Amino acid sequence: MTIPTITRPTTDVDIVTDLDALRDTIELTNHYNEIVDATDGTTEAEASHHRRELDHTRSKLADLAAKVEASTITLTLQGLPSNQWNQTVARCTTTQGGRTTKDLNKLATLALAAMTTGMRGHDGEAIPVTADELAGLAGNLADSQILQLLETIQALNVPATSLPKETLTLLRSEN
């Protein structure tokens, strides 16, 4: 009998590298929505002005969105074997005065380097990357990006290990 292999969970994570363009895109989208909301109950002349402003804003928004997409890289992450994950977490955990703390930035940096199986640019082309470069990337991420990345890292390294009882009940009830 051969021992079956375990397929570890894998997912892609997009990282926007031009956060200014992303912020500007969000602000312009909000402005666009404000213009749309302001068109209710307007005169014909006001509605015509709003349409021109919407067209202009949509054009600027398309340019900004293209800039954001061009700055986006995609990392393919794969969950680690249990022992390697536990060692990574232990390297980021300290206990002082009976209080345990985790250095989340260090965890993201170490996990990113260990879990990344590939990186692609916005065009889908593979980008060769070293562990040191990944550590540098992790060190440059914004707090919100680190938190989002940590959620994905946690989900990949602490996956479900059996079918949920709810799924089994649902499937059995349809027979």
C-alpha cells in the first residue's frame, strides 16, 4: 500500500503596490456615486451637466483603475506542513512576565517567504523572486495589507480536516 499524499491548500493573493492610485480610485468612485445620487429631482440642464461630469469622472476612473491593475502582483501561497508552520509561529512568539505575544509582522514576513510558490505580474508573467525579496516586500506592506495577508496565511495553515457535519447532513437528506 502506498501512503497517499496530502494536497495542501493553495490560493492566490493580489497585492496592490501603488496605494496612492488605489486611494485615488476609491475617492473618485465615491465622488462618482455622489454625482449619481445628486441627479434625482434635477432639471434637464442640471441632469445634462451631471451626465458630462459622470462621463469625465468615469474616464478618469478607468485610467486610475488601469494604473492600480498595472501595479498589482499576484502571489501564489501554499499552506505549510504542520511542523514547519508551528516552528514559524514559535519563532514569532515571545513570553514576558507570563504574557504571550506574537510579532505579526515577523510572522507575515517568515510565512510569506516560506509559503510563496510563485509570483506573477499584472500581465500574468512569472516574476522570479527570492526569499529575501519576499521579506523586503512584506516589510513594505501597509498594515491593512499585512492583516489581510495574515488572514489568508492562517486559513491556509489551519485548514478544515474533515467534511463539516452540516455538509454531510445536507447531502444525506437529499437522497
